[in-house]
Amino acid sequence: MKTPFRAVLALAAILALSGCQKTADAAFGQKVRAYLLEHPEVIEEAVQKLQEKKIADAANIAKAGMVKHREALERDPRDFVANPNGKITVVEFFDYRCGYCKTSAPEILQIIRDNPDVRFVFKEFPIFGGESTLAAQVALSPAGKAKGLALYQGFMAEKALDSASIDRHLAAVGINPAQARAAGESAAVQKHISETRELAQSLGIEGTPAFIVGDRMVPGADMPALRAAIAAAKAGDTKAS
């Protein structure tokens, strides 16, 4: 038995073969409209298939981008990296004021502690502007990178990260806030953040967090999927989808 979606395609084909008269065109439109009104589930099925196609297309674009930009993703010396000698690399695009990034942060820190063989690359991707950009800038200053995990933990633990709390966390780890702010406004740091945004765009990343493990992308705070991707990478299955 034909599905409703296939049935409407079959109906369209039959009507198209019946002639090229304008009256037939009008009749064709009326018949299709009547069919859709009688079978509205066809529209839902078509929308679902379109969404599936968009997801598949986005995944293909992302995979191509991962291959093309592998060096920039995993080996940019400007990024802060935890466990720099690890054999497996995880990349996270994140924003300190992203609620989902905050939710996933404790488990990310646990993954780093439990897996010394996993290099964890932090990509500062401040999508919310304002204090998000300020936090990224100070974190990318030389002093900020030297205290990378401590700052990451502190900023992520702050429910409402603002200018005052950024300075407070900088001071708590022994960093002079004024000096970190000045260093974060340098042309080099600005360029780094701008190029990270361009890199995210080339991969189709629009939200945070987004994780990349080998040729796999894990969008959102899906920690089970991230752990599964890491396990697969350790098993040598980095190219599996």
C-alpha cells in the first residue's frame, strides 16, 4: 500500500501526463488541494522529510569543514588546551553565559580529570556579546590562559556572569583584573575571537555548546553522546558517524 506522501506524488504524475491544458492545471490544483485537506498528515510527513534532509546536509557540510580545518580546530596555539599531551582531541565551542554550557561544565571538568589521554581544546565563542565577550577576552590573555581551568570553572559556576563577577574570579586566581582586561583588548586577542567565529560559521555551528571529536560533531549539552564519541575515538573509530 502506498504511503500518503507517495500517493500524492503518484496523483501528481498521473495528472501531469493527462495533458497540458490550462483547465487541466486548474483541475490538478483543485485535486491536490482536496487530497491535502483530506490527508493533512502528508504535510507533516513532507516537513519531517525536509527537516531530515536539512540535518543530513548540515552534517555533510560540517564533516567537510572538519577535514579542511583540522589544524585550526585542534592545533591552534592560541587556544587554551587541557591535557595538552593527550592522544584524543575534543574541541568545545562555548560561551560563558550559555546556560547549556554551564550545565555541561562540571562533567567536562570531570572528563578532563578522568581522561589524561584526552586533549580538550577550548574555543572561546562568545555568541551573547557584552560580558560574554569580556570573559572570553580576559580568558585569552596570557595570564588568563595560565589559569585556564580555574577561570573556566569559576566563570561557568557563576549564575549571572557580569563585569564585577568576572573581576572577582580573576582576582581569586591571582590575576590583576585591569591588566587582564587590557591584554584582552589587544588586536591579537580580537583577531583570535573573530577567526574562531569564522571557523564556527564554516562548520555550521550557530549555538553553544558544540563539541567535535575526530569527524564527529556533538551539538548541545549531550554528555552521553560526547562520552560515546570519546570512547569511539579511543577505540579507533573516529570516522564513524
